[in-house]
Amino acid sequence: MRLHGYIPSSVTWRVRIALALKGVEVETLLHDLPQDGPRNLGHVSLNPQGLMPILELPEGGSLTQSLAIVEWLEEMWPSPPLLPPEPAQRARMRAFTLAIACETQPLHAAGVLARLRAAGLTEGQVQGWARHAISEGLEACEGLLADSPGPFCFGARVSLADVFLVPQLYAARRFGVQLAFPRLLSAEAASMTLPAFRDTMPETPDAA
């Protein structure tokens, strides 16, 4: 299998974490992010959206969208599990993950910020937009974990939620967001003790 992604990219990092947790080896090809947004027209044959990450499958074809890729990995390599067996807890975990994947990260995605610049916003206004979107999303995520025991997002085991949270906190720091979210930060600290998180950071593009 071959994984295409961007440097630096919190979205690509999600997939790399999941691959490492599952012990799945892939060829990783990391590309520079285009200046005008995340669409890469050279890869529309693999993803008509022109977006990454893209996971090329050995039997042909490809998978796109980080959440879909990670859920596919969970189905193909169920151990160690990233989702709990209880339906209600699985739903809560997915809700947390979607709060990041659908309602936080897209608001500060490179394509959105490029459109804001093209519309005439100053760089300061663009960065302010990104910080506000991230802060608002993380505040909601902090609340979603209020009653969840640690040390990870949903208890004693690393899960899908951690795979999405840690890269989002990485993105938050890139934009200079003030991180006053103790529950999220404690889950991040637990996750970063694991090689699957440490060894796949965007600063280590050659890691497996």
C-alpha cells in the first residue's frame, strides 16, 4: 500500500498514527502543500477532490478521507481495537471524532484560508479566524470528555478519539492557540508516550 499526504498535515498524521498502532507497513509519499490550497490536480486520478491523504490499495483503487481510511483499517486489522465494543460508547467516540474531523479542522483547512486571503482578508484576520475556529472546536471537545475517565480520551486504552485529537492539538499550536483545555492535554500526554504517536509526527516524515 502507498499513502500520499502533505507536510505538515494534521489530517495525514491521523492516518499515520492509525497505521502505526495497527502495525501496518505502507510506503509513505509526503508532498509539499500547494500555496493556493490543498487541491493537488496531479492526483485527481486517485481522488477526484484532489485532496490528501490518499491510500492506494494493492489490489487497485484508493481510499480517501482520513476517517474513512482509519475506519477501514479498523475493519481490516481489528487488533488492537480503536473502537470499544459497547454501541453507546462507540457512538460517543465517533461524535467526538466528528467534532474534530467535520466541525473544527475544516474551518482552518488550507483551502478555506486561501479563499479568505483571496477575498481580501489580511493575514492577521486569516490567522485570527483559524485560532477562533480551533479554540471553539476544542472547547466543545473538552466538554465532551468532561465525564470520561483517563488517561486517554475514553479511558485506559488509546482509541479513535486520540488518533484525531492529538493531530488537532498539533495544528492548534501551529496557529498559536492558547490551550486551556486540561482534559484534552492530559489525553494528549498519555498518547505521546506511545511510539505510534511520537514516531509519526510531521517533523519525522521518514518514520514508518
